[in-house]
Amino acid sequence: MITPRTLKGFRDYLPQVMIPREQAMQTARTVFRRYGFAPIDTPALEYLEILTGKGSDETDRQLYRFTDHGGREVGLRFDLTVPLARFAAQYINQLGTPFKRYHLAPVWRGENTQAGRYREFVQCDFDCIGSESVVADIETLLIINDLMESLGFDGFKIHINNRQILTGLLESLGLVEQSVPILRSLDKLAKIGPEKTAAEMESAAGVTADQALKVLKLTECTGTPAEILEQLPAVIGDGPTATAGILRLQQIFEGADAAGVPASRLQLDVSIARGLDYYTGVIFETFLDDLPKIGSVCSGGRYDNLVSTYSKQSLPGVGASLGLDRLLAAMEQLNLLPEVKTPAPVFIPYFDKDSSSAYIKMATLLRASGIGVEFYPESRKLGAQLKYADSKGFRIALIAGGNELSSGVCQVKDLQNKTAEEVEYNGEDATALVAAIQTVLGTA
Amino acid sequence: MITPRTLKGFRDYLPQVMIPREQAMQTARTVFRRYGFAPIDTPALEYLEILTGKGSDETDRQLYRFTDHGGREVGLRFDLTVPLARFAAQYINQLGTPFKRYHLAPVWRGENTQAGRYREFVQCDFDCIGSESVVADIETLLIINDLMESLGFDGFKIHINNRQILTGLLESLGLVEQSVPILRSLDKLAKIGPEKTAAEMESAAGVTADQALKVLKLTECTGTPAEILEQLPAVIGDGPTATAGILRLQQIFEGADAAGVPASRLQLDVSIARGLDYYTGVIFETFLDDLPKIGSVCSGGRYDNLVSTYSKQSLPGVGASLGLDRLLAAMEQLNLLPEVKTPAPVFIPYFDKDSSSAYIKMATLLRASGIGVEFYPESRKLGAQLKYADSKGFRIALIAGGNELSSGVCQVKDLQNKTAEEVEYNGEDATALVAAIQTVLGTA
């Protein structure tokens, strides 16, 4: 006898968790498709040389790697960006640009599980490759907004920045070379306050006290996006990068406005430092009003060249990644998830032992009308069957014994509101039954 | 520079292939849910001891196995049945029975790729665990039929058998002990003919010439299911297993009839030997009328005890597995797949450089009506943009230059039929535009 168990850091998804998870994934796909993004898939296993050295030292360490049957060094993908880069380098001439793809798939990282992190999780990425146009930036923002809305969220803020703002500022101060240590110091602002941040910039990046103050001026730009955009030229100057950065942000907010994204959801946050290492243009982060501490649930931005390690071509892109599992955990905390263990709303107990064909026919007629139905396979006592129906979270039970079936009626029992009504059902025509069910379900 | 490439036996799915693949998976999920089956998911990686010795020697050899960071011996799952067994043993008391689950997920086998087989493929399984009722057998058959219909197939046959028929026959002949070699010989019937099959039974299974003839009598039962069921008692006798086996088949055909499955699609094939090793009751195989040679595209049956290696409980079950990739290859051969590289039907070229907000608004209004729209991100020449639209397979282009936009019209261009019409669109109300698009798409 072998003890059934899963590996540390890996999870089984039981129906109650998997039903909303699958629904959220389907919602994401529907949104992506609505914007003309196409699905792709890539292998879970790649040549090790494709995967190593592409993320951080940490992702290299966390790689699940081994030697396969053919003596090849292979690894399980740790994200969907490296496979996208490999994919784009391999097929871009055949695919053409702009190439808009989405990819929902599991990734694996041998992470420390103490922080509540898992070693297998689903990533949900979308990217538009091969265009530098601001339209692609705007559509990324619209998709983030649409994803959040479609998943049932109303109270959220999308923080927007543009890497060019900080680059423009550093250019005007002659500090481009020191951008990495400056960014690192800036990132601590919320934690350690402006004075210590300035001191650290001086010691770690070797800037003057005056320069540090000028960098920190950036974080003092506040207000509506329009107000901040007005304040910026005085802070970051009018060099070409600064000017282009401000113009692009203006265009992004204009585009969002044209698409009717509520202005209250958008926040221009020119001091976001996180992620600036990788991104070269616009940056997005998304926070839930009710759970800001869980961090960004959808992040992304514009990058310069996706495929540099695999191809001489230059392919710019913009995209984002939905933190599906983080978001589902949030939805659970906010009671946004239904507590059901079945995807079907209707339960037919096997009441009269000799009527199984009649029940099967009833189930068939309802399924043909698009209603999910479970027919209990054993003719046990009705009470036991209804207990099962309750435990699974069925919404409706259709109760018909031999008498009901022969007299042309069926009882429609609302298991949630504990009400019941008799509905006409002659064994051939389920019209009245379908209508009664749809009324209870609110889909009439 | 690293050459972008995939491992031998692994595939990338480009949009043209992934779009119908994703649609087929979603169709399967919709069908499963309609019958009250719930989704689950399990880790790709399992403890090696969970996986080994559960399939054949071949699957053991083909296992992708390695030692992980924590020194654990692990493996990538090679099917979804072993994980289901582990899962059921672990959670069945919490889940309750009947437990009806579906699972769509990739599996990995280090197979010889010369036979056109892949080392990573998706399995699409559904099972009802914990019930011995014939209702669960019938619903398995109904789901197979519904899956095939919902995927767009009309010409297919579901072959049905019951392991009890052969067991009953062997019981009546006193040959239960020799069932394995008898089955192996019987499996060669179509290839080598009845005489050589009988000879092999005599030499390999040690049966008499008379016994061999009696076994072969089984394969001579032909006709409609009802006709075969009538012939059977004379061939397999009236022992308890034989009688129960015949009764169960009768009930299954009655249930299928009650659900309106066309009788022409069902074939009682009492000589199916394949799979009899594993299954203990009903067996299903599904063949396409137009492509019988690709083999069964959906197979399954009833088994006695799923969890025997992980638990002392006894859990019978019945289910089947859809050969999704085989079926998609068949659909491609039968021209059942659309040739599109985009999931969105409508393309908006970026025609007038200064109207990007107007185009974004137009796209937003259409998307809100449930229409998939791609807005081209660069204001290039119209001809180049339409060439892109053609190459991707968009159905409709909405052409509006500055003049059109200001005079309140938009050209709806049917890219397939090469027709075009002018439709009213004032920049605020897309009702007429939505109607015109739905007419072209045939969704009005």
C-alpha cells in the first residue's frame, strides 16, 4: 500500500476550488479573444540552454532540471516569457507582426514554500509583439481593465508609469549611468522616508545632495494624471526622452478616456520603481481597493527587445500577466466565489426504481436546453439523495415519483430558498419545466 | 546567440492550430459540465512511487523521472488515471460518492517519436467513481455521443461490449483461468482469420478444438444489438455472469434509446478484446465513419477498483477518455477546421492618423456587444493593413477615414465575399454597425 500524497509545494484542486478557477481562466480567454489576441501553447519541457540565464540567478537556482532519456539537458519552464521569446524568434517571419498572443499555462519553480508560495502555478500572459505604437500600450491598459471588470471586480486602481519619465530626469541630471542604484534607493522611499532615501542615494549612487533632492522631487508630483503631467516638465526638463515620455502618457490617458475607462480607476504614479529594470516604456500595476496588501494582481509594461538571445531581429513588445491564483485567493477573501462543488444547477433524484428511462429522458431534454443536470445513479431513499444534493450545492431538485410521472407533473424544488412548485411535465415536452428552472436560476 | 528550437517529440501550437484546439477543449468542458461532472486538477509532478508500477512496463520505461532539489524521486504524470486514483484515495471521504470528475491536462511519455507520437499531449478524461449502477454506464455512453456531436461529428459509431459476456462464456466452458491467452489470440482474429485463431488458442491457451470453436462462436453473433442479445444465451449459456452481462447491455441500449441516441450510431460488438485486461464491465470505443483507420477516438469502460494500491476502500468506476489530439488531426483531414489565425472576426485598420481615439471608441462599442475586434496599432497604408487582415483570416474590415467618420458612416467590408456596404455610425451609437456585422457573420 502506497500513501497517497502530493509533493511539498504542489496542490490538488478539488471541484469547489477548480470550478471558479476554470471559470476565471475562461473569462480571461474570452477577454483576450475580444481584443484579437490569439492563443498559443509551448512545451512544458525545453532545452536547458533555452531557459538558463534568462531570468534572475534565483530563477536559475529554482529551475526543475534533469537529463532526459536521450541524454539531453532539459528543464521545466519557469515562466511564459522565455518560451514566448524562443517562440517569437522561431516563427515571427511566419506569424507576421503585430503578433498578439495569449498563453495560459502552468510554470514550475522550486521555490521556498514557507512564504506560502507554490512550486506549480498557472500564468496568464498576453503580449503584442512587433509594434512600438502607443495604440498597443493603450490596448494593454484596456485589457487589464476589462479583465478585472469581467472577473467581477469594481474597486481597483491601475497604476501607470513610463520608464522614460525617470530616464528623462536622470538624463537632465547627467545621472543615467547611476540609474540602477538610484532606482534601488527610490524603491525604499515608502519604507524609510525621503531623508534616508536621499542619504542612501548619495552614499550608494554617489549623487550630490542637490541631485538627490531633484530626483525626490519626482515623487512629490501628485494629483490627477492631468495635473501630474502638467507638473512634470518643471521636474524632469524638456530633453527628448522626457518630452516623449510625457506625450506618450498623455496619449495613453486619452485612449483610456475614449474607451470609457473610469478616470477614478487610473492613477499616474511616476515613482513606481519596481519593474523598471526590465521595462523600457509604459508600466502597469493593478491593486485591489479592498486588499491593497496582496500587491499587484496584474502587472506589465513595454520592453525593447524580446528575442535578443535567440535572434538578431529586434522585436519590441508590450503586455501584462494576470496573477490568477493571487486573484482567486483575493476573490475567496472577498466572498466573491460561489460555494458549489458541482457545475450543474439541477439535480434529479432517482426516486422511482422503475422509471430510470423516464429520468434519463427528462435529463436529456433539459440538457438540450442548455441546463446542466445530474441524475443520481442509485435508487436510494429520497432523503439520502437530497442530502447529497445539498452537500454538493445543487440549486434545484426535480422530484418526480411514479405517481407524478404518470399524472404529468414534476415538483421543482428550490434547494436554496426551500420552496417548491408543481410544474407540468408530460414526459415529452419540457417547455414548462425549462421555464420554471430558468425562473429559479434567474436566467429566464 | 542560442538557436531557438523545441525538444524532439514536443510541439509548439501556433494560433491556427491552437484556436480550434482550445475551442475543442472548451466544448468538451461544456459537455462534461452539462452532465454534472466537475473539474479537478492535480500536479504535473508526483512522487515517483505514486507513478511507477501502475501502468505497463512500457509506461514505467517512458516515465520522465528525476531527483528534485529536495532529493525526492519525482516523475511527470504519464496519464490522468493514476493521479485520479491517488486523488480519490486521498479525498473520497471528503468528496462523497458518486464522485463525477473531468480532467483536461497534459501528460508526458518519453515515447519513440518515429510512430508520429508525441512526448507531451493533452488527455481529456471523465469518470464517475463509487457507483456500480447501470445509470453511470448509460451516462458515459450519452456523454461520448454528446461530445462527438458537439465537436461537429455526425458519422461515427460507438462500439459497445461488456467484459461479462466473455467471462460468462469462459465460465460456461471452464476456461476462466486461461482468459488472458485466449483474449490475446482472439485479438488477432481480424488479422489472421478464424482457423489460425483457433489453432493459436489451442497451442497458446491449451484449449480443445471444440472449446476454441465455441469461443469463436461469439464472434459470429451479428446484427442489431437486439438481434445479438437474442443470439447470446445460446452461445454463452445462462450462468449468473452471462445473464447479468446480457441484462446490463439491454439496459444500456434502453437508456441510450430513452435519451434519443440514434440506434444507427451504436454497435454491439461482443468480440472487442482490446482493453478487456483492464475493464471489468461495459467497454466503449468510438470510430469515425470517414476515418476508421485512425482507431478509436474516445474509449473507456467500467473498472472494479480504482484505488487498490493507495487505499483499502473499494471504489468502482466508469469513464472514458477523449483522444483530443487524434480527433483534431482527423478534423483537419476532414476539413472541419476553419483556417483562421485570429479569434476575432472584425478588423479595424488604423486609416486616419489623427483618429486613433475614434477607432478605439468604435472597437470598444463593438467589444461591449460581444464582437471580437482587432484594431491595427500602426497608421500604415490601408493596402498593407488589409493584406495583414487577409493573412490572419479576419472576416470583416471596418473602413472609416476622416471623411467617413465626420460624415457619420463606416464601410463594412466582407473580406470573404469581397462585398462592402456603407453603414450609419455617428461615433456614439454602434447599433447599426453591430447589426451589419452580425448579418455578415450569420449571428444576427
